[in-house]
Amino acid sequence: MISILVLVAAVAILALAERSVEHLPFAVAALLSNAALLLLFLGDAERAVLLSGMLAVAIAGISTVKFNHSALKLTVSDLPLAFAGTVPFFVLQYPRMMLGVLAGSALFAFASIAVLLYAAGSPVPVGFRILLLVMALIGFAGASGSKAATFLRRALTDGRSFYATFMASLLDPTCWRQFGALALSDIADEPLPLREATPARVACPPDIIVIQHESVFDPRIFGLPVEPVVEAFLSPSNGEYGRLNVDIFGGGSWQSEFSLLTGLSSASFGSSAYYLFKKGAGRFHSSLPRSLASLGYKTTLVSSCRRSFLDYDKFYSSIGVDERIFVDELPPPFEASRFETTNSDAMFLHAVVDAYAKRVAHDPAPRFLYALTNFNHGPHSRQLVPSGQFETERAFARESCPDAAYVEYYTRLGETASAWQAQRARLASSFPDRPVLIVHYGDHQPVLTKKLDRQRKHQGAGRDAFGTFYAIEALNIPDLRPGRGADLDIAFLGTVALQRAGIALDPIFATRASLLDDCREAYFASSSERKRRFHRTLVDLGLINLMPNARPAR
């Protein structure tokens, strides 16, 4: 009788935690399977059901924390991330959250020990335990083949069914393939024939400057107003602009970098997306820098991180970026130690333009420059813009939304917009005849937007957390059409930049451009069969190396 009451209580708690009647049967089947497995070793139903229920609550809790900081639920393929620097990163960036996780873990451990020591019930015969386990596993396997379980494996941005989603991932082969391997989840068996190369439309290819703005999103997504300087930055009147859909939320900027530079979605590689700069070095042989280099471009990276950060130097070298300049290598008067106290965009963007100006002053060769900022990285609980500076922006933000984190975000955005306005004018005056295409984009939303979403009762779709911005500006390029552009996925942004520059597209980029109509604003989330066949073509041509024995370039 006690075990039945415990089971009913466990199911009731699970129903409240899952917030989904549709997926509750699968969650209950998973709960019973875990209970039957524990029963086999513990010998009594009371402790088995109690621990199974506690485990379900713990998984749902951890998944909720992950969802609040990444907009994606927990799956089994996330487990290796605990050993890839994720935990130290969260401790550094979100100490309060991690303190709560630590406290919850300790509580779970103590409660589990107490249950094991003091909650033993009547023993169950071994034969009956085995029978119950077999029946429970059969039931779980049957539930795993249902439409609800299939939906759970795809609905990682849906803010419910946290426990059920994790348990569904246990039976998903694509999740397990990510352990120790590099695998594409969206790839067909048959290749897609490549398009013919597209000829250039311009006689003089323009320089291409791409700037990734750390954690920058458009406040208007949440109905918040912006001032004219910020508006001109996010949606320049003389340029093309729109919404950019990315693969990440809250962190992992290198995944956006990967997608822009390779034209692939980092999400296609599952949990390996976090490791792509390490595991992917030497595996990707078609990239934006390589394509531009084949047309005579010189390629440069200017990063606001130090050379030792992750595997940046090795990865960028492997995809064709010839010159890689890190923040600790920028020449005077730039001072890395002073810069790193705030990561100010005013300082960094000035140094980026300095680096560009020095390299093109006496060099007619076209140049590709990729700049990575770090100013608006969270947490936004610390004030990086000094008091007395950008106070108008600070007051405007406070009046628009009295949230301290948003006020700090918008104040930093005000500095970025103002700094870019000054550097754009400098480029225009210093090189009045040199054509330059400039692409800005936000790599992901900061964690604070989750709170904004709740505060303002924003009723967007699950993918709204993955929306940032892009803007394309031109200097001395007369045929760029200004105005609102199409919503884009970041995997297409590099291709669109080449199209707007009017330069030739090789067969790979020409084929990728043809997928725009198939995938529209999505890439990984698109069900396009042509996209899947395109991936097969890239693998068959050796442009993506998925072989398990492949060694990354050193």
C-alpha cells in the first residue's frame, strides 16, 4: 500500500514538473523503467520508486537550468560538455546560479542517502523483480516509438517536458554518435549535383569586413524602443538589415563563427558543436576564407580574445585565415591589459580599423577581415561603461525597462553604436575610392533576455530566443539595395555577403545560395531534402571529413 501511495505521489510531482499532459505517458513509462531497474538492485519497491521520482525531479531541474541559460533542454549528448570547460565557464559567469545547482546537488545526495538507509520496505522476490524490469523496459521501448517521443527529440526549444525529453534522448542514436566522434545528423544517402559557378558582377572586388558583435540583439524584438544612433547601427538607412537566426543562446560564440565561416549549422553536429574548433580543425575544406583566397583575397582575423583562447588559432588556420591577430598582439598604442578591464568596443573597433588601414594603405589586393568583439558579454550585473559616460543611453534604457541588467546591456550597446559610427566615418574619409562591404551581426542573445521575455509577457515562438540581427553596409558600392532584407539563418550570411559584394561564387557557394529558397530563414531546423543531399555531396567530395580516424591539423 505504501509503495502505491509513493508511486502516485511521484507521478503527481512528475506531472507538475513536466507541464505536459500529451507527453506524460512517456514520462511515466520512463519513471517506471528507472524504478524497475533500481528495484532489481535495492530489493524493495518503496526505495526504488522514491529514488526514481527524485531522479526525475533532479533531471528536470538541471534541464530547466540549462534551458534558462541556453534555450535548449538537456539531452544525453550534453553530458560530455561537463568535461569540456562548460562547468568552469558557468561558475565564472553565473556564480549565483551555480551555487544554487551545488546546493541542489548536495540536497539530492543527502536525500538519496537518507532514502537508502531509512526508507526500506518489504523485500520483493528476485524473480518478480526481473519480470517487472522486463515488462517496464518493453513498455518504455514501446512508448519510445510513439509520435510523442519522436516529437520530444526535436522539440528542444519547447519549455516543458524536461524529464521526458532527456529520457527520449537516451534512445536516440544521433545523440550517442556524438560521443568521441564527429557526425552530421542531417545528411542524406544520395548527393546533390552542384550548380555551375556564378560569375562576378563587378570588375573590382570590394574588401569585406565582417564584425561579430558579442551578445548583441535588437531590443525591438521584445517591443523595447531604441534611440536613433542605436537604430542606425541595427538597421542602417543606407544598408540592408534584418533578423538573423543563430544556433545558440547565452554563450558559445564560436558556434556562430563556425556557421558563418563554413556555411553549415553547428547544430548539425549535436553536442560536438561545442567542440568544433577543437575536433573540427582540419576537417572542413570549404569555407568563406578559402573561397575568397581563391579569388585573390588576403584573409585576416582580429580577435578580442588572446591567442591561447580555446583552439582559435589552430581552427582559423585550418579553414584558410592566413593572418590571425589576437588582442595580446595588437600594436601600441593599444594596451591589452587596459582593454581587458572592460573589453570596450570603442577601444577595440578603433584597433580593428587601425589594423585594416595599415594593411590596405599600399596594397591593392582585396581583403577579408573578420573581427570578433567581446564587449556585451554577460553577466550584465557589472557596470562596464563608466559613470558619466553614455548617461543619456542609460536613462533612456531605464525609462524603457527598469531592469538593471537590461540598462547595462543597452548602455554598452549605445557605446558600440557610437563607436561604430565614428569608425565608419573614418573608413569613408580615409579610403574614399576603395569599395568596402561591411557585415555586422549578433552572435547570440544574452541570458538576460529570458527575464525580459517573462517580464514583458512576450508571446513569441520557441525559436525567438535564437534571433539576433544582421546589417550590411557599403562604402563606394553603388548597387546595394537599402532597406529591410529577408530573415536569414547564420549559415547563409556568408553566402549573402558574397552575393552583395558581387563577386564570383564557386560551385559550393552557388549551390548553397540555391538552398535559400528551400530553407528560407532556417537551416538546421529546415526539413529540406536538398540541404541533406548537399551535405552528402560535401562529405563525398572530402570537403567535410567525418572519418573517425581523422586527425585534426596541428
